[in-house]
Amino acid sequence: MLASAYVKEARLRAGLTQAELARRAGTSQPTLARYERGAVVPSIATLERLLAACGLELSVRLVDIDPSYDENIDSFLKLSPEARLQSAVNMAEFTLELRRGTRA
């Protein structure tokens, strides 16, 4: 995920306008807008400050490589474009059901 997406998602999750987040984080609304558009990439320290102003933190960790991803990618690439699209739609619907709590 790009820094721009993190900033925007954090702001929206916190229910803040760009102006409100900018004020909380000690920056300007135009600068925040440039971060969200991806026109400017904030430093890690700035990104952490913006996320903290939303009550969130960025967590990064190292994990072992999982070779099963390669197998999943290979099998996915063998599907037709239509089948790949349908698979993506199915996964999105499944994710929404999980988020709504309508699927166990």
C-alpha cells in the first residue's frame, strides 16, 4: 500500500476532514492533499505523525517468505481474464460479508 492510501484511509477511518487532520498533525491542508494524491511522499516520521493524529500507528514487521504464494499466483494466472475478474469479485464480496459480520 502506498503512503497516500495510508494517509487517506487513516483520515477517513478517524472521520476527519483534510483540514482537521492537517491541524492535528501540524501541517497545512494543501500539503495533506498532496500526500493523499501521491504528488508528494511523506517521510516515515511524517507518515507516523499523520497516522498518530488519527489514533492509528503503522506496524511493519519481517516475516518468512511463504512459497505457497507462488503456487497461488501461478494457478491464478492460468485462469482466463474473465475467471480472474470473477474470482476478484467473489473475494471482495466475501471480505465485505466478513466486515459486516454476516459471514462466520
